[in-house]
Amino acid sequence: MEKVLILSCSTGQGHNSCAQAIKEYFESQGVRCDFRDSFDFISKQYARFMSWGHSFIYRYLPGLFRWGYGYSNSHPAVFHKKSGIYKLLTAGAERLYQYLSDGQFDAVICTHVFSAIMLTHTLKKHPLPIQTAFVATDYTCHPGMDMVDLQQYFIPNAQLTDDFAAYGIPRDRIIATGIPIRQEFLTQVDEAEARVRLNIGGGSRHLVMMCGSMGCGPMSRILKHIAPILPKDAEVSVICGTNKRLYAKLKRRYGTNPKIHIIGYSDQLPLYMDSADLYLTKPGGISITEAAAKKLPMAFVNAVAGCEQYNMNFFIDMGAAITAESPQLLAIRSVRLLCSTAKRQPMERALWGYRRQDGAKNIFDALSKEVCVCEKGIS
């Protein structure tokens, strides 16, 4: 395997993070990788619009986001060939075919169902001798998967096999590899060292709060309830991501509190996780897989979209996470959990199977075997 195309969509950072993790590992193995937004094959303007539209709806109209996911889940025909959505998603098929033909790729990997629908349509119209794969980035099977026909399906956990098979996917194509995450989340820095590097009190209990790269969710309200009940031997780090308004608001309110650290965008999230006793976050597929790899117990902000609801339920049922119906109750439960080593230890043990589970490596190994078989068949 010499050259791979990775297709994603800029509808949330998770799919792109997964694609980057795959690219990082494959390139470390000497494979040339090309990473593209599949919407670019429709038009650059459309790709930018979809990225902006997704961010806007997710941040400001979460109810609409939830309704759209639920509707597509209960009305599968919205992705079928005669639908306007299908015609739109496959509008870039001819450009994608030309790109595939010119690029001479050994394999194409999709980290988004929209990319997979476009690729399926393209190759049914223009067959090419190329290995194809889909990588799931959430702990569920997304609506639209019944319109995907690829050769391999890499899923987060074997427990989800029935969910994917229910969409008509042959079981022998489904492989439980784990979700790919960047290599820095698969290594561990000693907790004491991480806290020294981040200037966190060595004897403190440490809560890290982050609700995605966009800093969405009721972070301000949760912190408002945490601050007055935070024990003397505890500290909180709030990572606001790209949400500059939230950062400014929290900095004004808590900037002089030595136990509450307000951080904007940070590329040190793995280090913050190494320093933490508890991680309060939204249940995005990538972020919770990163925390699981660190054996870090989680507290979940109310899920926004349908896929986040499934993610949340998966880890709560596992015994590795908690949630609550309101910001106030979540704050109370989180502080109680932060203060109880006895309650956190079983949660850490529940995550042992995720420790250093290298999804990207597992995908590389599985895909390499199929490419080798394909090449032998051609020769």
C-alpha cells in the first residue's frame, strides 16, 4: 500500500480529527496520504457554507440539529436516490472520479457517511480497482448508511456490530478496530509531571472542562454552580476552544480565582487529561475516545445531536461516565465524583480495555491485508 485518499466532511471537527489521526499513523508507516473534504468536489464555496452552517446550527440552534438527526433516523428515504439530499451529496461524483483516476490511489477511507455515499455512487457509476473503507466516528450507526456500499467498515466496538448489520452491511465486512485518535492520546505523562507543567497544584483534585473545539454547551452555567462548592483541595481548568466570547466572559468572572483556570484554545489537551481526575465534556465520539484512552472518568453535558446521545449512553452503560438533567445537578454530581476516589476507581477499571487502543494502527493492518490480496488478484 503506497497511496491512500482520506475523505471527510467539515461538519464538526470530530470527523476531521479522525481523518488526521489516520493520516498521521499511515504516513508514519511510509504511506502517502491525501486528505480532502468531499464537499470540495461539489464546490469550495459549498464546502465553506456547510462548515459554517453546521457550526452555526450546532452552537445556536441545537434543537434544530437534534430534530434533523431524529427525522433522518426515522425517515431513511431522505438519503435514497430520488431524494434532493442524495442528489446534492453526489453532485461532485464526476470530479471525484477524475481525482481518483488521476491520483492512482490504492485505497480510499471515508470518515463521514456523506463522503461514503458520494464514493459509493462514484464507484458504482465508474468502477475502479481500489480498496474502500468507512470509519465510524461515533458509537452508533448513522442514518444514510444503507446507501453506503464499501468493502470494509471499521467500527468503535464489537458490541455495535448488530447496529451496523441492521443497515444491511454484511457482517464479514465489519471490523471492530476502535476509533482512530492521535498518537499523543495513546501515550501517558505522569500525573504529577503533567500538573507541574500546567501549574496545577500537586496535591489538588483536578477537574478539566471542555465542550468540544467550539466551546459549546452550558459551560458558564455549570461553572457557576461548581465554583461555590469546589473544595479547597480542588482546581478546575476550563478549555474554551475557539469560543472567544465564552473565554472573555469566564475570564472576567473567574480571572482572579487561583483555583479556576480559564484557557482559550490549547494544543495541550492530552497533557490536561493526564493531569485530571475527572473530565467534564460533551459526548462527541472523538473526545470521549481520547479520554477513554487515558482511562479518565467522564461527566457528560446533555447531548445535542442523536449521535451524541448514543455515545453518552454507551459509556454510561459501561459504568465509565455520569450525566445529569440540569447544569446545577451536573455540577453537584461532578464535584462529588471529583472528591471520591472510591467512586472513580471502578470507572477507571471500566475503561481499561480502551487504554492505548490504537484504532489507526488496527485500520492500517486490516486495510493493508486487503490491498495486498487485491494486488495479487490483479497481478
